[in-house]
Amino acid sequence: MFSKIQSLCNLGRSLEALKLFFSNPTPLHTSLYLKILQLCIDKKAQNQCHLIHAHLITNGLGSDLHLNTKLIIFYMKMGEVIAARKVFDGMPERSVVSWTAMVSGYSQNGCFEMALMLFSDMRHCGVKANQFTYGSTLRACTSTRYLDMGMQVQGCIQKGRFVDNLFVKSALVDFHSKCGKMEDASYLFETIKERDLISWNSMISGYAVQGFADDSFCMFRSMFRGGLVPDCYTLGSILRASAEGGSAVIVIGQIHGIITQLGYGSYDIVTGLLINAYAKNGSLRSAKDLHQGMLKKDIISSTALITGYAREGIYSVDALNLFKEMNRTSIAMGNALVDMYAKSGEIEDAKRAFDEMEEKNVISWTSLISGYAKHGYGRKAVSLYKKMESEGFKPNDVTFLSLLFACSHTGLTDEGCDCFNDMVNKYNIKPRAEHYSCMVDLFARQGLLEEAYSLLCRIDIKHNASLWGSILGASSIYGYTSLGEEAAGNLFSMQPENSVNYVVLAGIYSAAGLWDDAWKIRKLMEYRKAKKNAGYSLFLPTKRSIIPLMEAS
């Protein structure tokens, strides 16, 4: 059994490995659990990882250092910051990797102050940071522009063995450049023996943002001479420098040629910056040609072109038509931009796009609230909802669904209840099954199983598997045997062939010492031939080659 699961893990056959894992009642070796958890991280298998966590606790492995560290990494990747902290706080011993996983997770999820506080706690506990700890801490200092704290971190680095580490030095260069300390950034950059693209980008971007266009171009040319190929981020920075520094059109044309040669011509963000650079430097024909060639014209490129027309005093029919078209679609464009950034995890850019919208509607507000919810920023989601109300916008059922999701995944029980009450009593919105699922999940995640069950009994909609699944999962974690039995019984009726429900109930019985009942459930599972749906590939093998099942249009 052990070798078979291990082989499946090594081959990346996650579904088969997880299926075999859940069918095995006996504890496995720690190394295999680590591989299974890594599979869950790679596949973003959230539900399976929760079940594995419960399985580890049931089998007496809840204190294992390496397994808990892997769980922290998983929860942080999924945006479940509260769950990660609970695992961390419950660890009897911690390694530098455990601390780093928390600091990095906080920083990646936008909890910059928590990252800095935890780094300070780590230092007070006598744990020595590694290069990844320093990198994540500096990222938090950079994002908050916390110069004093960043200088303290730099002092720690200079006293340790990572003073010449490329990863750490690049993070320091980025920190100083974004905080406007270009002389310090330049000094550190010159001490790097082998520079990578990240360190070059930090300098080029820093000079561009601070208004030193000539220095930005100088760094760009030096990077080219060093044999490094610019990426999308490099080109965006040099285009900003071109637009603000009044570069000659011939220079912008050369950059345009590089963009085309490297295959970045289809990137809307790069095209928008290129239009802006041409327009600000008087080449309206080139800007217009680029704009007309865009498949989807966004608000940034359209604004850049109109501004160029206005700067040159050209109030042509083209400019008027473009303004009318932009005015008709500006809200839709803005909403699409917020939604795009939010879904790709670029929350700060989503917020910036939202703030720059002159007109907003309920979709604008809901898009950003949804983005905050999906990426673990529960308090920001609730705060934005309150601001939305204060500005006279009426939230809809989708707004509240995002809010409830945010509250349930970040432990904001009281705030979630307030939002639900507002939806029902203040705005007279009838809850759907999805709203009730979030509320049940909200209570269940915090161990409030009686409140969750009470709500389940009161609602006047048909109970679905999602509702009972939340109850069953929480019963497993918090040891509610009787409630777990009822939830499992309902799930057995709804999903008689879903093996996960049987495994969880058997785990609840085992944790309670009810071995006979656990054995009966496993026999019932075998009798009903409960199996998971087989995985399938998006590719179809043929004798000659492998072709997609669905061809691109």
C-alpha cells in the first residue's frame, strides 16, 4: 500500500493517490503524508487537505513539525490565514521553516503588519532567519513603505551570513528603490556580483517611478549589454520612463521593435503604455494605429490617446468619437479591469483601478469585495461594504454572497452575522442556498456546531450536500460524534457513492474510540462500492500524437 501510494505521488497522479490514501485506515509514514500534502498544494485540493488534516489529528500526528509546516504552507496558499495561524500556535516546536512559512504567507496575503510582528517575535525567540524569511519581511516593508523597519531588517542581514545572498540583496534593492532611496539602492546594486533580472528590474523601475528617466534608460542599456533579456515588467518600466521623460519618438520606436521581437505586442498593459508613450511625445499617428489594432480597447489606452489629442490641440472627429465610445463603456471597462486584476490575485492593482473610476455601480463595488473575499482579505471586504453603504449604493445578493464567503474564510463570525441580518432585514433580499451554505460554514469553521445545526433546521430550503458537508467536516475537526452521524446519514442518502463521506464518519468514530462503528462504516462503504469519479485528461492520445479533446477556436 505504502509503495503504491508513493509511486502514484511520484508520477503526479493525484486523484489516484488520494483515492488510495482515503481507502487506507492505517497510519502511514510521515514522508508519505508530506507527499500527499504537497499534491494537495500543487492541485489546490482544498477539501482533501482539510480531510487529511483531520486524519492526522485522529492518528496522533497533529504535533509533527514537518507536517504542520506543510499544512501552514497549504492554508496560506489557499488564503486561509486564520487556519494557518491556528496550526502555528498549536505547534509544540517550530523550525525556521515554520516561522518563514507564516511570515511569507502573511506577506503574500497582504497582512503586512502581521508579517512584521511575527518576524519580531521570531527574533525575540532566538530563531535565526534564513534568506526567504528576510525576503518576505522586506516585501512587507516595501509594500507598507515602512522605511525604519526595513533599515532594521537590513541591519540584521549585515550582521549575518546572508549579506551577499542574491535573493536578499535583490529584495533590499527593491525595498530602497520603491521607498525613493535610489542612492542606497544603487550602492547595494553595485555590490551584487552576479545580477539577475529581478535586481535589474528593481533599479530600472525605481528610476522610472522616481522621475530619473535618463538613469532608467542607462540601466536598461547596461542590462542589454550584459546579455539579459527584458521581460514584460522591464518593458513596462522603460515605457513609463519614456512617457514621463520626453524621449525622442525614434527611441520609443526602438522599444516598440523590441516589444514586437520578444512577443509582448499582444499584452494589453504593454500596448497601453506604448500608446501613452507615443501620445505624450507627439506621435499621435502611431498611438492611433496601435489603439485601432487592439482587440479589446481598455480605459487606460483610450484615456492616453484622448489626452494626447488634447495636448496637441487636436479636437478632431476621431477624438470626439473616441471620447463618446469611452464614455459609454467606461464603467463596464472599469469593472472589467477591477475584475481581471482581482481574479489574477493583483489586489492592489484592482483597488487602484477601482479608485480611478470616476463613476461606479454596484458591480464595481461587488467586483472588488469579491476579490478581497477570494484572497483572504475579510476585514477589507467588510470595510468596503460599509463604505459602499455610506456612499448610497445598494448591495445585491451577489455582494452579500461574497461578504459571507469572506467572513467564513477569515473567522469573522460576528461580522458575517451582521451582513446576513442586513441582507434579510435591511435590504429584504431572500437568501439562496448559497447564502445559507456560507452561514453554516461560517459557524462550523469556528466550532459553533450547535448554531450551524440550529440554522440548518430553521431554513425553508431543501438541504443540499454542501450544507451537510460543512457540518460533517466541522464535526470531524471538533469531535461532534452525534452531529457527525446525522450529517453523514443525510449525505449517504444524497451521495451514496461518495467515498469521502464514509471516510470522514469512520474517522470521527475512530477518534472517539468507537472502533466497531468505524469498522461497520468501512464495510458499508465496501458494500455500496463507494468510489470517487475517475479523473480524465484534456488530451486524447492517438497513434501519431497527443491532441486536445477541445480544439482552440
